[in-house]
Amino acid sequence: MTNETAAAARKRRQKMFISVLPGEQVEVVIAEEGKVNEYYVEMVHQAKTKGNIYKGYIHNIDNGLQAAFINYGAERNGFLQIDEVHPEYYVNDPDTKKGQRFPLMQKVLKPGQEILVQVVKEPTGKKGAFLTTYLSLPGRGFVYTVGRSQMGVSRKIENEKERERLKKVLEAFETTEGVGLIARTAAVGQSKAALERDFKYLNRLWTDIRANAQQKKAPSMVYHELGLAARAVRDYLTSDVTEVWVDDKETFDQIEDFVKLAFPRKNSLVKLHEDSDLSLLERFNLVKQVQEIYSREVTMPSGGRLVFDATEALTAVDINSGKIGGERNFQKMSLKTNMEAAREIARQLRLRDIGGQVVIDFIEMKNPKDCREVEKVMRGEMKNDRARTDVSRISSFGLMELVRQRLGSSAIAISTEPCPCCKGTGIRRNMEWQALQALKDIHREIRRPGPEIFDFTCEEELAIYLLNHKRSVIADLERACNRKVHIDIDYEYED
């Protein structure tokens, strides 16, 4: 048992890398034994709003959706459902019928009413942000909840002795009415004095937010969540992390000050990267792994491939096997490939922050025991995910469904845009089809009266294709219409 514990401790030795482009971008990589497990990026011009608290007002109420649209100062109004409205905002006594959990929104709220809301989910596409009036303030060891007065311990803390210790610590704190505390995984092993400091800090923070909200006019922001570098240290720096590397001196100083308070015995935990020849991620050979996040395909060590395809409703993951020799070895190899795929898919879901419904098409396994084995591996790997997940069993068709909470805007979402050529479909018309459409345009134009020379402008690739493959057709059109055709390149298409 001691050996297993030691092996588990060795396995969880992690390093955190924080790369900063001052005033523009922050990247955070968490790696284990040189393998990237988590990747977060934040660009200043696309700063996240999740966790921010705003003073807004109700723009309008949709009776059918039982939701209010809140003007909180963003480009699009936020979306607030009736179950996310604290009763303190009700302007009338709730009149609920038997079996009805919540009152009708139009009966208890009114347009123009001011309301304090927090962003739960970032705006996506044409949808506004998802909001709540049940506010939460994350600290180092606790989440401070406003509107829900429960005192509890995170379910991810499985050690019963530690759970009991944290419960006793929570019982000793005196909270105001309507305020709750939830002990986070980072609270494990922290002294009572350190936890008490965190509680007092969160208390002061909430007092300042309330005072700020009373002074400001709606719509306005009353609390701004910490930037990515500070959040990463607050939320992800645990005892498993043995080194924190930072490539910006100012950020390094801030993180070092925080670590001195959180981990007073770890004097050399934070390290400054000062090499001007190599970037921080290049120095630790992490660049290729980070770039792989943006790829549709991921190659596994066995030679198998994972293919990720995102649709509006769900993300589909297909598993393509490597070389399998002979039918006799098929079942053994399919099990091996599927187990390897389960581990890699769980990792990729974290890296890409894929949320919502995910459908995985595993290689066919005829033995039910093999299916249960793959399910066990997938559930075990998903336990390491910070997001909430729910994993189903593999169906008779070889499909596994799982649902994952999206933690924020993924690296792919904030750093990519639809291709102007294919308009986001991922495919485009082939050159033959484009050439035929161009010939139609040329044929139509040169039959009209005009100058002796007709200039047809197109992008370079199409121009070359026309001159190489359709020169004789163009010559026939010139003779038939007694006009010349010049193919010109439109350099606005060029990068």
C-alpha cells in the first residue's frame, strides 16, 4: 500500500508554466512529466467576463421562456432564468400553484428593475451571457456564496479525515445570514489560520462589492474577476505542483508574493525564465503539444488517430485504429486502442475545453467485459477534470455519450475565426467548378459590346488554373466573340 501511495505521489508531480506578453496575452500550461494536461489562454482584447459581477437592469421579460434579458453594459443583453433569481428581488409576493417550484417571472419582476448579476457562462455566437443573482466569490481555500447559506466541502475531496477536519473549521466561522462557504480542493492540508485569513479576505471583498454596487448606476461593473495568471495560481496551484515557471518579471514578483503566503515552506517554487534565445514553452518542449490542440486529428502512440468534429449540437470523436495484423489479434488490439483512446480523449477534452454533449465512436468490441473495462478507464480519467462530467455506458452500437461542463472560452474559440474561403464549412468548391463559373462570367461579358480587351480579375490560384487548363476554351471564346480576354490577379485576395 505504501508503494502504491508513493507511486501515486510521483505520478502527480506537475509543473505550471505562465507565459506573458505584457498588455496583450497570458498563456498557462500545466504539464505532468513533460505532457501537457491543461492549457489556458487569455487575450486582453477578448478578456473573459465569467465571474464578473455587474449592476444591471431588466430590459424585458420573456413570458414563454420564463427568463429576463438583462442590460448589464455588454454588447448583448444577458440571459437570466427564473431559477437563477434570488427571492430578495421579487417585487411582489410569489403566488405559486401546487406543484410549481417557481413563480411566474412576470408576476414577481418588472422591466427597469435594477439587479445585481454575475456572469456564469460567456457569450457565445449570437447568444448573450448566462447570468445568475446567486453570487459566488472564489478564494484560495473557499468559495464564498451569496444567496445560498450552505456550508460544505467539495465532493472532489475524498479523504474522510480531511473532510471532517474542514467541516469543523467551517463550523467555527461566523457568517452573516444568506452567506455560505464551500471548501475547495485547494483547502486540503491548509492550516486553520490560513483558512481563516482566506475567509476574512472574502468577507471584506463582499463588503466592498456591496458598497460599490450602491454607489454605481446601472449598467456598470462592480467586481472584476482576476486575470488569468492570478486565477491560475489561486485555483490551480496545489501541492502537486512542484515548480512554477514565469517569463515576465512583474508577473513573477506578484506570484512569488502570493506563494510566500500560501506555501511559506516552498521558497524556490516560483522560477523566472530569462533566456532570450528560447521562449518558455520552447525551452520545455511544449510548443508542439500546444499547437496540437488546434488540430482536427490527434495521433496516438499506437498509431491510431482521434478525429474531433464539432457541430452546433455536439462534438463527435471518431477513433481510427492503427495497423492491426490478422483477425485473431483484432479484439486484443481494439481493446488496447480503445483504452489508449479513452485516456487521450479525456486529456483532449480538458485541453480544448470541449463542453456540452460529446459522442465517442469506439472501435467495435464484441466482448462486454472489454466495454466495461474501457468505461472504467474513461471514468477514472474524467475524475481528474476540473469540470463537472457525466459519462454513460458504451451502447450496442459502440457509442459512448458524455456531458462536460464548459469552464470558459476555449483556446480554439478565442483564437480562431471562420475561414473567409469556405465560410466556416471546412470545405470549398474545387478548382474545376470555380473555373467553369469563371468561364460562364467571361462568356456572358465578352458577348456584350465593349473594348477589344476584356479584363477578368480573380484570385491567383484560379488565374493559374484557367491559364493552364482552360486556355483553349478561352481562345475559342475569343475567336467566337472577336474580343481578347486578359486574366488578371486580384491582389486583395493575397495575405
